[in-house]
Amino acid sequence: MTSETQFKAWRVEEQDGAYKGAEQTLSTRDLPPGEVLIKVSYSSLNYKDALSASGNKGVTRSFPHTPGIDAAGEVVESATGTPAVGSQVIVTGYDLGMNTDGGFGEYIRVPSAWCVSTPAGWESETAMVYGTAGLTAGLSVQKLLTMGAKPEQGKVAVSGASGAVGSIAVELLAKLGFDVVAISGKADHVASLKELGATEVVGRDALAEDKKPMLKPAFANAVDTVGGTPLAELLKQIQPGGSVSCCGLVAGPQLQTTVLPFILRGVNLLGVDSVEIPLAEKEAVWNRFASAWKCPKAEASAKQIGRADLDEALKAFLKGESAGKIVLDHAI
Ligand SMILES: NC(=O)c1ccc[n+]([C@@H]2O[C@H](COP(=O)([O-])OP(=O)(O)OC[C@H]3O[C@@H](n4cnc5c(N)ncnc54)[C@H](OP(=O)(O)O)[C@@H]3O)[C@@H](O)[C@H]2O)c1
């Protein structure tokens, strides 16, 4: 297909310093240059999409813009032949949905180097049920495993546990045999977090600011998805030699800590980036989720929405009220 195609996209415009998203009809000629044109079936909702849609210039510099930092669908044009026309692909990260029009449109055009083959046996929908959040949860857990984390070492904490990244991290760690302590600000999510496999659910006050420089070790390892003060408090509670993987900033980008967890207990702080890493690292995580790491509860509990529901769903992210995985289905 080389002709122009009209399609629908949820487009954000700036009006007098305010940002508003609405459905618009665009043409494939409006898309940026790139080797691969993809008909997008599904995208997933991420905190970064909420930042983009609300005009955060650290994420998206200029508007109008179509957010959507991930997408899954079928290749309809391919200048290089790889991936092939007709193949199913996943695109996450790099510049998608930031300053390149993203998955909240029915078509995207991207470099071939951004495309991963959808694992055999997966539909595009399954790929986006995991989405960028699942990829990030997988990378966070992989970092702990690479550092030698083992269930017999003790409890593993997950902060922001009810969120998109946190909920998949809880299910995956539980599946791998870890004793998972879910840390959540949502009292009404205790049952659902236990259902995902958490053995214990504690409130966010477990990571409230404490003036003491170090605290009793409570966790062998942790996946932190929130950053800020909770991460600083988590580091004080990790047992000797343990690790904390860190991917998020919903509680703030600042990290005010001391060197004490590092020099007294040998704690490891592991950064997680799902955006710019080599494609092969992303592919390895997708293939694990399609086999040994399958998370059936996350797959079953994901919520599907249409473009008309995006505004409300993205606002919930910014208020910290979003829970679990939300998938944009372009057919709704
Ligand atoms: N490094 C990467 O490549 C990468 C990739 C994807 C996402 N991220 C980042 O990871 C973070 C989580 O993303 P997500 O998609 O899971 O977001 P999300 O669905 O909004 O989940 C974040 C969770 O954090 C908790 N939370 C919200 N505000 C908080 C606050 N002020 N203090 C403490 N906890 C708070 C809430 O869980 P509870 O109510 O259960 O506490 C919320 O559900 C975001 O910062 C996102 O930008 C990074």
C-alpha cells in the first residue's frame, strides 16, 4: 500500500497553554518519514503518555501530537523488506509517542530498527496487555535475577504495586517463587494484589520519610516503580548484598539518600531503562513473557478502552489513581 490512507488518531493540541486531546482524521501522508508503515491494532496506556498528553515538554516538545509510546499491529509498507509486509510487530520506546506520532493513532510510521516481531502465538492485543509497563517490569526483575536474587534470600518488595509496572512485577516475581510484599496506596487493592500472588500487602506509609539514616532490613530485594522519598526509604530497609531496581518517578525524580545503604550493607541500586536499550534486549523479554514468564492474571485482568475513553484514563494516571493494565483497542 503506497497510496494515501485516511485514519483516526487521538491528537493533542495546545490552546492558550492548555492541552486537549480529541479524535481527528489524519492521512498517512501526515506521518513522519520512516521505513515501516504499521496498521496499529492496540496500544497500551502508560504514565509517560499522560505526561505527553498534559503538555510535559520533557516528553513532547511540540504539538499537535499523537501520544502512545507503544503499539502492536501489522506491517503494511516496508521499504527494507524487514520486517516483511503482513508480519505482526511490536514497537516500544525510542521516540515513539514522544516526538514521533505514536500508537494512539491507527497508523504509525517508524524506522525498521524499532520493530520487534510479535512472539509466535501472541495476538497484538496480548503484546499490548504487557506493553511498555510489562517490558519494564520484566527488565526490572531480570536485573534482580542477574544480580543473583533468589527466593530463599527473603522477601522482595514492589512499590507502586497496583500500577501498570508494579502489578506485572508482583505477578512475575510470585510466579518465580519469590515471597512478594506489595506496597500500595490503594487500600481497596489488597485482595487483587494477593490474587496476583503477593503474600503481604502493606500501605505506602511503610516507605514514609523516616529521619533515621538506616532502618531494620525488611526486604532482600525490591522493584521500585515510584522513586523519590519511597525509594530512599526502601534503600534503608534492604538486607546486606540485596538489590533494588529503579524505573519510575511518580513520587518524584529527586533521590535524597546517603551512601550508608551502599557502604554499610553493599546494597545495589540498579537503573532500568526500557526505552533506548538494544532491540535484542526487548525481544528477549517479550519472548520470556510469551513462554516461561507468562502472567495469566495480568492477561485476564487488562481493561480495554476506546479512543473516546483516553482523556479520563490518562488523567487517572496523573492523579496516581490508575491501576493494572489498560489497553487501547482501535476497533472499539
Ligand atoms: N524506566 C523506564 O523505561 C520506564 C518504563 C515504563 C514506566 N516507567 C515509569 O515507571 C513508573 C510507573 O509507571 P506505571 O505505568 O506503572 O504508572 P502507574 O500505572 O500510574 O503506576 C504507578 C503507581 O505508583 C503509585 N503511586 C502513584 N503516585 C504515587 C506517589 N505520589 N507516591 C507513591 N506512590 C505513588 C500508585 O500505586 P499504589 O496506589 O499501588 O501505591 C500507582 O498506581 C512511572 O514513573 C513511569 O514513568 C519507566
